[in-house]
Amino acid sequence: MNKLKVMIVGQKWLAEKLLAWCLTQSNIEVVAVSPPNNTDRLARLATIHQIPIVVHDKTLTADQVPTGVDIILTAHAYCFVQKQARDKARLGAVGYHPSLLPKYKGKHAVKDAFDNGDKIVGGSLYQLDDGWDTGVVLAQSSVTVDSGDTLAILWRDKLAPLGLDLFEQFLNSHLTV
């Protein structure tokens, strides 16, 4: 069986947990990760497992994507993945955004939904394109904002884990190689 060759671009809890999950899957091989720095949680876990690390700035370029990558996954990534980088991956790039796209695009999506008093929020897995959070939505799921929720609780306890679940479901159901 051929393994799906994955590159994870991102940072913090979500990217680290996505890498940890991928490492438990016999049909997935993480061939590289791209955090914003070498001290991020994603980089630390990649180092332990001897996975190549490609630090990105605000843009991921084609020369930063290894040859033979099947798909790029962006998890809590604040960088733009150039078209040439997406094209280098056989299946392009798929990212998680913590809103029910097309609502609340951009870096402050969770804060905007929270500040607007939305009682139902969610996350979207989408195909990256040339815009910011504008690609075709592949999957969505929602959660309820409870009266005691803070912005931190909403992200940490609900939306970040929801992103991990969406990645797992997507990889399990759509990407059998």
C-alpha cells in the first residue's frame, strides 16, 4: 500500500496534534512540516520524529515543498501558500479555518464571531486557493457557544479540537491511497 505523503504547515496545539495523529496512521507519511519558527510545538514534535522542518515566513513557496508531496495541510497557519507551492502537491492544499465560511474570513474570525454574540460557530475545511479563506469548502461542523465560554475557551476547548476532528475525518474518508 502506498502511503499518503503529507506536509503540515502551521503552529501551536492544532498543528502539533495533527502531526501526532498522522504519526499513528499506517497509510500516512509526514514528509515535512513548516512552522513559523524552530521552537514551535510542531517543530519540537517533528524533531523528535526526525521529520524535516522548513520554517516559513508569511508565505510558503514552491521551493519549500518537498518533491513527491501528495497534499499540504494547513493547521493554525498564518502564512499564504503560493499557487506554485499548492501545484507542487498532487492534491493541492487543504486548510482549517475556525468559522463557518464564507462567514468571518481572516485572522480574527473567532474573535469576530464571539464579539458579535454568535451562539453557533464552527469550523471549515477548505481547498486553498489564491484568496484568504476563499477556497471551496470541503467540510464544516458547528458548536454551540455557551454562556460561560470565553474567547480562549471557545478556541481551545471547541474550535481547535473541531479542526483536528475535521482533518481526521477528511483524511480517513477521502484520501485512501
